[in-house]
Amino acid sequence: MKIYTRTGDTGETSLFDNSRVSKAHPRVDAYGDVDELNAWLGVALAADVGGDIAADLTRIQRDLFAVGAQLADPSDRLATRVTKAFVSDEDVERLEQLIDRLEAQLPPLRRFILAGGSPAGAALHLARTVCRRAERRIVALEPAADVVVVRYVNRLSDLLFVMARAVNHRAGVPESEW
């Protein structure tokens, strides 16, 4: 399979329903932000987030491919039996359980904190902001994105914030309060 197809040379791309849209289309923006988020998670992994969080992030990276697939499919043509291409309520619940597990290991949050800390923590903070941007793009889509995708991305930004705190805490890097 060649990496280049030349089909995008005119500034258009194909969605899963085979429709052609501008590369500046809101749907392409949305899944592009999800792709950027996935890359930032790779940066966090490369910065050594720690074993348990690394495993969680790798699973989330796989989930984000499914989110991107759902966003690239405005006509819902992906077969629901292809579970690999969908995030579910169970995936949202998994994120909530991760948040609860990590928060139990952290001092209570008393004030806003400044993004930063260790390289891995800073990368997770940056990933959180990209996740919030992706969420804004996703909720603006017409036709609307699947509500589970919106819940997943919303919960993921919360989890990335908690992961950043956890990684910094484990590294002994104090939080800078605002």
C-alpha cells in the first residue's frame, strides 16, 4: 500500500461514506484534533509516564482511533459489529474508574494548578488542552456526533488532568497553585 494517493492534492479528502469534503471541513477538523491528541499521548508515553499509566494511555490511543473513525463516518455506515471502530458506555465508565483510582492517590485539589511539572506531566497537560479543543469541535458537528463520543472525550480530558497530577506527584514534582 502506498502512503500517498494523490486524491487529496486538490484540498479535498474522503469520509467513510465516500463523500468528498474540503480538508477544512469541520468534521476533518474534529478528527484532526483527535489525531493530534493521540500524538501528544505518544509524547507523554515517550516521556515515561510510568507502567500503569502507560498501559492506560496505550488503550486510550486505540480508543482514539475508534473516535476518529466514528467522526469520519457522518452517515453511520460503519457496522456496529466492528466494535474496534466504536467507543462505548463501558469505555466511558473505564475512564471514570481510572480517574477515581488515580485521585485516591493524590492530595485533594484546593486551587487551580498551573500546567507543567515533569516532562510527562507537562505533555499530559498539553494533551488535555488538545482534548478540550477536540471536544469543542465535536460538539459543533452537524450532523451531531454520537453522544457516547462526546461523553468519552469529555471524560478523557478530566482523566488527562488527573494523570498529569499523578505523574507529577509520583515524580516528586510539586504542583504550582494559582
